[in-house]
Amino acid sequence: MFTVVLTAMLSGLVAGSTPPPHGDYAATARYVVHNNDWGSLASISTHQPMKGKPFTNVFSVSDGPVGNGTGVPYLFLSPLDVTDQDLQVNNNATLSMSEVMSGYCASQKWDAEDPRCAKIILSGKVVNVPEAEIDFAKNALFTRHPIMEDWFKMESHKFYFAKMQIEAVFVLDFFGGGNIVTPEDYFNAKI
């Protein structure tokens, strides 16, 4: 019973929504990004023994409060984190997310690697959120991750708001290989 309730809750992150149809790659990317509360962020490591190699780390993310997604992945970073240290040297990054979190794939009995279970890969630069956008970023993250309000009070960790400036979007949502979506099409997609 718990699994059924959890799946129903997760699949309803965007009220009344269902995944876009196969082939609507931009809308699929926006749908998956908005319905995920976390992703795997890859940077180029500056730390031995992995220096110069890709390094992935899991981060809580939000593109806006539920039902008000912008498509922009916001992050709450600390200079104490090794990935943040990498990004200070080279802010190029890749963020991977999967539709598996929504519960939809499980409801279809699809494995996370099944091509029908959409995977989104966003590439770009991780940058500080400008002052004028901080209130939105704070609301986006804190409404989806309430524990972050406590982190915000931890002055020794120097948390700050960051976002990904998306330069490329890759979508795999069916058999036959992935598809490239331009940032313009991504941001113009309706979910």
C-alpha cells in the first residue's frame, strides 16, 4: 500500500500532469527537470587521485516551486563541498536527471535504464544567482527542500545560491537513441 501511495504522490508533482508524448523532446526535458528534486552533477575534478577526470556528485535541485517551473536548475552550494571547489576552477558542468523519480517508470514496470524512462542531460556552466534572482531561487529550493533553511543558518558553511546556465540539452525518452534540444526550445516548452 505504501508503494502505491508513494508512487501516486511522486507522479503528481506537477498537479494533474502526465509525461509529454514521445517525440516532444523539449517538453519531456522540462517535465523531467521540474519533477525531480535531485540530480547528479558532473564536474572536472581538481582533487587527487581524480584530478582532471569527470567527478559526479548528487545534489538537491529545483527549477521552481511545484507548478511554477522555470527550467533553470537552482542549487544551494557550499565552498566546503569538493564539487563546488571544482566549479570554482572550471564551472563547466553536466546535470543528469531521470524520470524514474516521478514514479511513472515504476508504474509502467520500466527499469531506470529502459529507454522509455526518460533521461535528461543538461550541460552548461554553474554560476552564482544574481542578486535580483535570489528570492526566487531561495523560494524554489526551500519549498522543495525545507531542510535547506537550517543549512542557510550555518554561517560556517557559507552556502550560496547557484544555477546552471544551460548550453545544451540531451533527451533519451524512447528506443533508437537520444535527441538534442536547443536551450531556446527547452525554455519555450510548455509542461
